[in-house]
Amino acid sequence: MSVDEKGYDGLLTGVSELLEQARHAAARSVNQILTATYWEIGRRIVDFEQRGARRADYGVSLLQRLAKDLSARFGRGFGYSNLNLFRQVYLTYRDRHPILQSVTGESLIPVNTPADRPLHQGFVLSWTHYVRLLPLEEQRKRDFYEEESRRAGWSVRQLDRQINSMLYERVALSKKKGELLKKAEEAGDRVSAEEAIKDPYVLEFLGLPEPISERDLENALIRHMADFLLELGYGFTFVARQKRLQIGSESYYIDLLFYHRGLRCLVVIDLKVGKFTHADAGQMNLYLNYLTENEMLEGEESPIGLILCSEKDEAVAHYALGKLTNKIFASRYKLHLPDPQILTREVEAERRRLEIRSQNK
């Protein structure tokens, strides 16, 4: 009896998808149980410390002894540094109260929680995700990145990238918060030009008063190059300032020239202390055309341009930059960050709007 090939293909596809879903669900479950377990270890360490001596060296000696004994029993993964991380995660997320159960079904955590509560409720990400969130001092900021990681399914690498790009602050400052969050949600592990360019850039580290000149801004960025590279994000390498381009009988000067390792291309930065204009796009297009023909090496991608301006009209930027062969971006810069409470209100307001929009779909 012959097999119905079309029907069989459907069966094979369906079973394969089911197994893939089960594998992903199992991996998520294991990660969450591990996180809850490490949280509980941290809770017990803190509880033991609080019942012990108050000396400053007490906690250190306790962790050192516990690390030695646990490593002898369970091998690697329970050294002093990891035990200290367990302790820090508990202190940071002590209000979570996940439920762990023994093999007999008895709760291992003496807290008043419903008996039917899920095994690891309270932790939705992997342990490494929470370790990455520890350095963030503000709870609202940690909550924001945790929720966005859960909602968008970010890997640890993607979470690192969004934290380094100051997504939390940029969402609060952006006039298109929904688009920015959607862009972050869809971001994969491969870097694109659109993803590498931020809007806005926060240059508060320069400490410059306003108003300023373009030369003052350029000089300050050169003096604070390490901070500027951090603000630009991963992959940028400084190449030159005021690079001279001889085009015909005219000389032109690029404010700042960088190379991006992930994109494998030159990045031209043009500084404008005023509002973005269509003429800025034309000038940048000239630079990029010249670099493409005269500076681009074999194996590199076409150069991209970034116009850093203090103001930007979205409509003007749309028509000035649209349909161009070269990739040119116009981003605002902020010399000062608003009050943290204002940032928090802006982020929370946009999140509520997104939640309402998704519920109405």
C-alpha cells in the first residue's frame, strides 16, 4: 500500500514543528527553573548571613567556605564569584518569590504563596539575562529591559546591544517611540546599518553649554573619543577628523570618519549645530559617492553617512533622504538628558499605548 506523499509531507512538517516547539519550551522551562534555584540559593545565603556575625569579613568567609564545599560535591559552577552573583540577584529581585518544589512536591521556600502557583513564576528569562541586568541601578530600567526581552524574545547578545545603545533613554527621547520599540523588537543578531545608527545620540558626557559651534562640538568629541565611541555603540573604530577630499578644483573636509567592523564599511559623520536641511543630504551624498569610487577597498560594503544635528523635521528628512542610492541617516543629538522621572514617565506611557494597541488588534 503506497503512502499518500502529500499527506505524509504535512504529517512530517506538523510533527517537526511540534518537536521544535517542545524543545524551545523545555529550554525556557529549564532556564527559568535554574534562575529560580539560584535565586533561592542567594536567599538562603542572605538569611544565614543575617543570623550570623555582623563583621564585614563574615560574608566573604561564608561564601568562600560554601564555594569550596559545593564545588567538591557538584563540580564547576559554584565558585565564589557565582555564589556572590546568586546573592546579588536575590537582593535585587527579593520581591519575586518563585516557587520551587522538592521531588515530594513540598515547597522549598517558606513563603505564603498559593499552592497552585507555577513552579518558577517570577522569572521569565534565562539566568544570564538577569546577570546582565544587575549593573543597571534603576529598578524601572531593569524592569523595562526585562519586559522588552520577554516580549521580543531577545537573546543575551541582543539584550547587551540594546542596553549599550541606551534604548531606555532613546525611547523616552524619541518622537517615534512605537517605531523605535518595534525596530528593537525585530532586531536580529546580525547588525544592519539602520540598527547601528541611533536617534537620538546622547552627548551629555561632553559637558558643553548651549549654544555651541560645530568646531566646539567636534573638538569636544575628539577630547572625549572613548565616551563618544561608547555612545556610538559596538563596532565603531575612529579613522580620521577633517579628512580632505579633493573633488575637481574644490576641497571638502569630512568632520569625522569611522569604520564599522560589523557593517564592514566606512561611516562618515557630519556635525550640524542647527536644524537638518536638504542641502546637508546633498553634501553627504557627494562625500559618499567620492569614497565609494576612491576609498572603498575590496570586500568592503558601500560607505554610509550620519548627519548629527540638533533638530530634525521628519518630513524634510523623509524627502531629502528618500530614494537616494547611498545610505544616509539624520540623527538628533542631546547635550543633556532630561530628569530620570521624565524619562520613566515617557517610557511607561509608550508601553501602555503599545499594550492597548496590541489588545485591540
